[in-house]
Amino acid sequence: MRVVVYGGKGALGSTLVNHFKTKSWWVCSIDLSENPEADVNVVVKGANLQEQAANVNSEIEKSGIGAEKFDAIFCVAGGWAGGDAANKDFVKNTDLMMKQSIWTSVISANVAAHHLKEGGVLTLAGAEPCLEGTSFMIGYGLSKAAVHQLTASLAQSGGGLPTGAVVQCILPKTLDTPMNRKFMANADFTTWTPMSYITEMFTKWAEDPSSRHPNGALVKILTIDSITTETVV
Amino acid sequence: MRVVVYGGKGALGSTLVNHFKTKSWWVCSIDLSENPEADVNVVVKGANLQEQAANVNSEIEKSGIGAEKFDAIFCVAGGWAGGDAANKDFVKNTDLMMKQSIWTSVISANVAAHHLKEGGVLTLAGAEPCLEGTSFMIGYGLSKAAVHQLTASLAQSGGGLPTGAVVQCILPKTLDTPMNRKFMANADFTTWTPMSYITEMFTKWAEDPSSRHPNGALVKILTIDSITTETVV
């Protein structure tokens, strides 16, 4: 398998890279810094969306890694910042959320359109709470809502993905990451989704097309009493 | 009445400014260039969202117009560009759509949080087709979807708007503007919404709070056989 992890240096991303390497898959990490475990690193440069996209595309061309198509592209880049419209950091945080969620998803879609195999899979990262209004984290909410709608567009015929390729958008609630453990030390961890659940789900989706949800699915991933389930919205 | 038109130099925006001036309202236009009919112009400067927001906020402070609160803020900025994920202009057009729709809406929300009167009204510009996937205009679709979700967040208690203020997001299909007449000369104009409908609706919403839809409404504006109706999604 030849796969791309966008956000391959983050908590979930580096877990994915590590897992795929234990399976001897060829892995390309795209992120702001290198993940030494990956076979190839594309380090994103550029001050705006167009520069970043041009940089990622030209790195893929230059390195020659795009000559052979990818089986899967997993976009797990993201971040979190809160604030309502009156918050002093409202615009700054919204700007950051757009960069971390929308820009990365748009570039992933663009890379998928040109370099994903026919019948391959692209995953994007949405968020369950953003199916509704999210007054205490407005920038985060609108960015994830954009990713949800992008998923619907890409799944339509004429969306630009290769023939037979599908897009799946995962909507977890809280992932059990070291940072979340640190900042929410008193939370109920039995409602948090283990990263191993996501890595196994993604592995299955890459290896077995029949395991995927319908094209364009928004896949809610909920954990209750340490049991995780997938539900298509 | 003291009102702000964000996008006051565009087709719909200048129609609004003109209409409000016939009613002797005080009008501030925010746009990339001046509208001479407006009482005050804020000309947006800045290469990114944070700079533009800081510029608009500081112009409002400097000019002293923010000392008295606004009755209404109408954000009608926007534009259109198409393309699927494989289109050569996909990233460029998506970038433009985010600037024209998301940035302007976010800055409007920010201005509303600080300068709208209690019980005032903020309108944002959504789009009916973007309630679903929009494969042939992906950047436009995800940007408008972000505006729809922003509306839901702002309407929640704790969204940051002043007490009693409401947000309404209009979802027209095609407005009967000179540019649309030019570029779609053979379309069926009986399905296009006249700009006068929007100006009258906004006038009513500003003057009479009881004429507004529920807070956070996504208001579909559909014209069939030259008859226009409003439906809350």
C-alpha cells in the first residue's frame, strides 16, 4: 500500500504513520515538520492557501512520488481554538481554524484529484458537534462545517475524484490523545475514542473497499463505556 | 436608522445603500472601494483576515461612528467562482470564495458583537444550493456552508451578539443583477429574485423586529413565475 498522511506529525497522524510502517506500507507524511518514520516527507511551506497548495503539489512532482498513484490519502490535520464572536481572539482563532481544517482539506482534495488511485479512499476530518451551531468555538465550527460540505461535493459525480474513489469524513467527539489527557485530566476517558480505533478503521478502509461507508459519508465515531461505534449521519 | 452594508459597492449592496438613503437612513458602506452615496465609507485593507478585521475595527473606532450603535448590519459581500477538485483553478477559486464569503461574514459578526444595538439585526449571505454538495463549484459551496453554520452559532445564547439581537441568513438562488443578466442572458428571468425584494425585506427586518424570522433562521428565498417567497429551512 502507498498512502499519504496529511498531518503526519500530529498526535493522530504520527500514530497512523507508525502503524502503517509496522505493516510495511509506503508512507508519505505531509505536515509543517518532518516525521522521520515516514518514507517521504513533504514539508508544507507558504503563507497562504495558494502558496501551500502549489508547494505541496510541486514537492510531489519533484520527488517523483506522484508517478505512482496513492491507495489512500488520510487528512488528519487540525487543531482546536474556541471563542464566541465577541471574544478578543475571535478573528485570530477563526483564521487559525480555517488554516488548520479547511486549507488542509482543500489541499488533500486537490492531491486526491490528481494522485489518488481509481477506487482509492480519501478521508477528511470533521467534527460531530459542528453538525449544529457551536457558539463557544465559532471558528472551529464553521471550518468543520465547510469540511462536511466539501465531503458532499467530492462524493458527487463530477466532484473531481478519480473513478471509483470514495471520500469518508470522520466525525469523532474527543480522541484519546496525550494533549487531551493533559488538558482535560479530569474528563471521563471512557467516552474518548482511542487512536487505535481510527488506525484500524483506516487500515480496513485502505485494504478492503467493501468495508467503507457509502461515498460521501459523514461517519460519527462515538465512544460510550469504552465501546466505539460508527454511525453514518 | 443607522445601518451598515458590508459589500456596499456590489450589485445588491449599492442597491441597498441607494434604497436606505431614499429613506434618509444613516448608512455606512464597508467594501474594497468607496460608495459615494453612503454617509461613511470603510475601505477594507489588508492581505489576510486578521489584517482586514483589524483595519475595519480601527476605522470604526477612529471615525467615531461606532460610538452610537447600529440598528442593522447587512452583509451582502460575495462572489462566485466554480470548479471541481481537479480543476486547474480549484485552489485559487476556493481561496477567493473563502475571502469573499467567510472573511466578510466573520468580520461582520465581529462588528455586530461590538457595535450592533441590543435587539438589532445582522444578516449574512448564504446560498440555497450549498445545503447539499456542490461538485461544480466546490469552493463556493464550502464557503457558504461555513456561513450557514456560523449563523447557527451566532444565534445560540453565548454566541456573542448583543442581547435580543438576531441573525438571519438569506439563501437566494439567483438574484436579478445586471451581471447575471449579462452572463446568463438566455436564462428564465421569472425564476430570478429581484433585488427590490431583498431591499424591502431588509428594510422591514430593520424597522420591525416582529417581521423577522426566528433567530438563526436560514431563509430560502425562491422565485417562481416572478413570485418570491421566504421559507425558513
